[in-house]
Amino acid sequence: MIVKQRSKPTVNGAGVARTGLVIALFAITCSAFAAERLEAPAITTRDVAARDYVDQQLREVRREAEQRYPTREEFTAIIEKLRADIRKLEISEATIAGKASQESANVALGIAVFSLLTGGIGVMFEFMRRRRENGSDRIRFGK
């Protein structure tokens, strides 16, 4: 059996130099970026005028909003009024529904009374017919 020996790693000079160069370039780039970020920006009169214009537009929008939209107190009052109106509508709807159910109950009662009267009249006619057939004053039920 042949055993292969592992070779020891060697240090490549060109690889180390290349890695060092990459690290150095990275450090220079980071320091340049940091220095660029730390410098104070130069403010020109054009920038100041643009900022003033935006501030003026913002003030106009706020002023219009104050005129157009209600304050918190007004909004709360409006909401409370709407809630009261909704409660009134719910109560009136329930009342109407109750009246409708009462009306249907009255119709059902009328039909029941009519049926009872019709049935009573039918029983009375049957009673009188049997009485005539038997020819007597005595009432006999059945055949």
C-alpha cells in the first residue's frame, strides 16, 4: 500500500502582496468616504430660497387645512351627533319592525277568528241538518 504524504502549504508571495494591496485600497476608500461625509455642505442662496419656498408652501397648506377641516372638539361634536342620529334610526327601525310584526299578528288573528266563525257556522248547519233528518227534537250524535 502506497501512502501519499500531504504536502505542506507554501506561502505564495504574489498572493500575499495582492491581499495586502486589496486591504490598502479598501482602507483608502473608507477613509475618503468618511472624510467626504464629515465635510460641511456648502449652502448656497439658491438652496436657502428653495427651502423658504417649501416652508411657505407648507404654511399655506396648513392654513387651508385649518380652514377646511374641523378641530378635534368640532369633530367630536359631529361624531356624537351622528351616533345619536344612528341610535334614533335604530330605534325607529325597531319600532317599524315591531309594528310590522304586530300587523302580521293582527292579520293572523283575523284569519283565526274568521276560521272559527266559519267552523261554528258549519257545525250549526250540520246540527240543524241532522235534526231535520231525524225528525225529532232529540239530538243524536254519530250514525
